[in-house]
Amino acid sequence: MSEPEALPASQPSPPPPRRWRRRALVGVGVVLGLVLGLQLLLCGWATATSAPLDPGYAGPTPLPADVLARFDYPERGTPPVVFAEFNESGGPGWTSRWVQVLVTTPGDAAPHKVQVIHLRPTGLAERAPAVVITPILGGSYGLEQVMGAALARRGLHAAIVLRAESLLGDGADDEARLERVTRTAVIDRRRAIDWLEAQPDVGAIGALGASQGGITTVGLAAIDSRVRAAVVLLAGGDLGQLLATSDEPRVVRWREARLAHVGGDVDALAARVRAAVPSDPLALAPFVDARRVLLGLTRLDDDVPYAAQLRLCDALGGPERFTLPTGHASAALALPYLVSRATGFLEARLRAQ
């Protein structure tokens, strides 16, 4: 058989087959369709499992003076002095700036920085509500930026308060550190509210947090009466049990390091945490007005177990709530629903103040 003639050098090569492109587009379409369908199912489930405030709720327990004193700070009552401010890129309908003020945790020798990313809606003709957003345990603040941008697009200020330090150290510190960091997180947000109140275009103030941020938000709503509405997502109570049983990778690493450092078992660790952390969300929840709270639960959660979420719900007095049939991280599949439900609740409650 003779060899095929070679194409002349000047003749272009035949185009590659394009079937792979069509297949890729079909595959992308199928994936997007499945994701959209799953989101609709999750949203439908959350809507179907939503529950109003328990009808027997009698109101919050009065806040004892000694509990309030634990969250006091020397700067309270004085105007925050901004020692650093940087303008950052904003988005459609809002601008962004990074503000730093100082506050002192009782017992500390010196103040530390409270860092706030302020997303301000443009074109405000009057004072608008503001929401203090508390971040999850770790990460680069992606969820918080999404929530903040959604609030700003609704015409609300968003104040993302960055972490001063991680709740979990390297496992060498004793459990008393957990109490100090928990109190510091609430105090930082109280000082951020001081700063917000000094802004001429800020009105009623709310709070929002997911996971560790939700735990802090419970404390903030309990301690500071200026919080007029709160959204708590994927959070639970009983830090001792949470830290002893959670599958969240950072918690697992801390737990293993702590057990290696002091010995004992997880039950003993849980008991030490309970004894060292009087500011546990279960202890503070009764002081929160459940009429101002929206709670989001995740039924298949191993990071913040569903049982711990239900304990927090009961301690709060049965606030308005919804449940997703997801785990902790997989709740991201319902992110559009979470954003819409949380921001809608806050806008409605705060604009009515």
C-alpha cells in the first residue's frame, strides 16, 4: 500500500474535532443543573422544617451584674479613637474600609487592636442599620465577606470584626485560655459597636455569626442590650462536649495535643473545659431575648453535632429557627438560602426599630 501524500506546507492543518467541547458543555450543564436542583431541595427542606418562636417563651432571664462585669472593659463609655484606617475596594452599591481601634481585656496589661472591615452602602439618605459579623473558627473570611456584601446591597452597614486570636492554641495552654479568648471576642465586638454608634449614618445594630462566630454572637447578644436582632447559624452549646467530640480538623488537632500534654481521656477534658469556661453559650443563652433571634441548624453535622445545636436552641428558649439536612461544610450548598434568610431577617427586624 502506498504512503499517503503529505499535505503541502502551505495548506492549513484540518481543525481538531469539537465533540469534546460539546461534551464538556453538556457536562457542565448537568453539574450546574444538579447543584441548582440540590439547592432547591435544601431550600425546600429548610422552609418545610422552619419553626416560629416557641409560643410558651416568657422572655429572657435578667442579666446578673457579676456576669455583665466579666465582659466590661476600661474603654467603655469613651469614644473609640481610630488609630489606623485604610480604604479598600468596594463593590456594586457599597464601599469598604479597614478600621482599627483599641480595647483592653480585663486582666491584660495592655490594649490590643480591634480590626473592623466596614462595608458601607452608598447613597444613604438617612441612618441605616448595621450588623456586626463574627467569623468562623478559621479561614480567610470568605463567608463573612459574602454575608457583608449581601447586607450592604440591602442598604445595611456590615462590620466584619476580625479574629484577635484563635480560640484554640497549640494544646499546651490550660483551659482557662478558652475563657479569656471567649470573653475577648465579645469585648472586641462591644468596642466595634461603640465605633459604629459614633458613625453619623448608623442606626439600629444587629449581629450575625456562623459556627464559632455563632457561639460568640450568642454571648454578644446576651451581654450587650444594643444588639436588637441576631442570627446564629451552625452553632451549639456546651464547649466541653463540643471540643471533646467534634470532628472539625482544627479541634481534633487541639484535642489530641491537649490530651498528649495533660493525659486523661475526652471525658476528663470536657469536664476541665466546663469548669474553666463560665461564659459557655449554654450559660449565657438564657439572657438573650429569643424574640430577636433566628437560629439555623444542620441535622447531619459532625463538627458542631446536632445534639449540641438543639441544646443551644433549648437554652435560648426556642427562637425562630430552620433546619438544613446537611453537615457543617456541606451547608455551603445552601449558601444562597442562608444568605437570603439571614439578611432578610436582620433587615426586617432592624428597620422596624
